[in-house]
Amino acid sequence: MPSDAPSVEDPACQRRDALYMTLAQVPTGQVVTYGQLADLAGLGRAARWVGRTLGQLPKVSTLPWHRVVAAGGRLSLAAGTASGDEQRARLRTEGITIRNNRVDINRHGWRPMDHSG
């Protein structure tokens, strides 16, 4: 392997992989906040990093990026933009109600510990 190629132990790749593996587990019809996703992935208080990283996903990604919302259930992608409209459409398709640019976290928030054995 060339010396300039990232190694399997590259911390940036590990962080990104942890984020992606955690995001992939968010079930249909539920949402998670950027901060909660960072915490669940073992990334600490990295909500902004999560947002930036998800913003760089390729269009062909199958990860459920649309299930990630800002604190309090607020939709951070602006209505009227391609990504904002796509997020709203995907969430509605999954049965998630959006009111005043927010998702009801109490109703739709993912609580992975509730589903553990």
C-alpha cells in the first residue's frame, strides 16, 4: 500500500464509519438529532461535524440522512431547497408529521435503548 494512502486505522475514517454505522440503524418513521447521533456514535459533542459530514454524502447514498434533525426536532434544511424539500417528502412518506418546521421528538424520536433486549 502506498505510504500516502489512508490506513485502516485512520482516525478520520473511523469517525466517519462510526457515524455511518449508527445512522444506518435509525429506523423508518423515527428521527435523531445531530447531537444525539454524535453521542450514539461515540463522537461526543460533535453535532456540527455530523451536519457537515452528512452534507457531503454522495447523492446516491442509501443512508437515511433525512432522519437527522436539529435540536428540538427542528428541520435545519430550508424549505424550498432541493435537499429541504426532499427531506420533508421522505419524512412524510414515513408517516412523520411536520408542524411549524419541526418534528415531534417525543413521538418520533429514536430511543435505541427502548428496543434493546
